[in-house]
Amino acid sequence: MANIIQIQLLDENTGEVLETVVPETEGRAVLLADGTDLQTYLEGLVLQEGAQGPQGERGPAGPAGPKGDTGDVGATGSQGEQGLRGATGATGPKGDNGASGPTGPKGDTGIQGPRGLQGDQGPKGDTGNTGPQGLRGPAGADGIDGDQVRYGADYASASTVKMFFKKLV
């Protein structure tokens, strides 16, 4: 099975992979100026990891989200028990024909009526204000030039060359 070269294009600030490119040829088909094929050259590279840089500054707070839909109306609660009925007041004496007789005494207060239906839920309130922006962090150190590689028998005696890969559409 042939070895296929895969090149990842990275964001220079975050290091995130922006795009992965697979050239339309094998690495052994690309020859360098010294006659070495690109696949052999790439397999012989020894990559060195540098020290981790300082943490970048905190980004700004994101915008507030959109207002949500109003929720469904809740179920109606069960009806409470009915209270006892009060006693009927006494009837006043019958008056003679002519002048009206005195008014009878006031009856007891009637029982409380049944509980009414539950009202609809009100609309959702507005979203709160966005918080303050965080403090700016320290600037990161400059990185090394990423377009140079070394090749040779060992690192100390290796030659430095600049490389460029053209993306084929």
C-alpha cells in the first residue's frame, strides 16, 4: 500500500486545524533538490516540541440568547370540598293589616363558595444584562518561523530549508 501525504493547515493564532489537504500524488513521486524523495525526507524529520506559551487573553462575553417560547398552561387544580350549610334564620311575626311589622333578625353568614379556576401562566421575563468584560491577559511570546525545516545526518549538521506546499484544487 502506498504512503499518502496529508498536510494540515493550522490557524497561526490558535493552532486549530483549518483544513486538511491531501496532494494528488504520493510523497515518493516528489523529489527534492538533493534527489531525496519527499516521503523519505518527511519520515526522517525529528520534530522538537517547544515550551508552552502563556495563556491568551479572555475573549469577550457572548451575546444574550433569544427569548424562549411561553410554556404550556398547567392543568386545572381539583375542586375543594364544599363547606356545611348554615342554619336558616327565624321568621319574624306576621303583622296586622296596615303598618308593616318589624324586620326580622339578620341571618348567619353563608358558606364560602367553591375555589375558582387557575389563571394562565404569565409570559417569560426579559433576559438579564450582559456581565462586564474580563481583564486583558498578557501578550504571548513570538513563535518561531514555521516555514523552515532541517534535514541531514543529524540536527547539528543539518541544513535549513524553507518549504512551500501548493494546494491543488
